[in-house]
Amino acid sequence: MQIAVTEAKAVLLDLVRRAEAGEEIVLTRHGSPIVRLVMVASTADERRAALAEVRGVAAGNAGPNAAGSQDFLYDDQGLPG
């Protein structure tokens, strides 16, 4: 479920209850997602699994390699193409 932060203020208790029940709530600002409200993992194993998932996602989003990002601008001799 997605809801604007301004709207979430009025129904925060309901949103917390829904998150406790397992639903993922995404708060948005100007239509862009900014915060995810989810139930906290209750066991150490679940917390470890959640952290591993987050770390895996973060590692996969490193972005492009800046070292070669402008290579298309130059020819084989390093001169502007």
C-alpha cells in the first residue's frame, strides 16, 4: 500500500496495525516513495535474513563504472571523436 505522508499522519495507528499484520506500507512525498513501514523481524534469524537481503540489494545497486563512462566521446587515440 502507498500513502502520502500528509495523509498518513491522520491514520498512523491504522497503518502501524496493518504493518504489524504483515502488510508493507510505503510513505510517499510528492508521489515518490521515501519510507517503508514494515513489521520488525521478531527473531535473530529473521533479522539476519532481513539484513542479508538489504545488503544484497545495496551491493547490486553500485551504479555504472565512472572510469569508462565517457569513453564514447573519444576515439582509439584518445582524441575527441
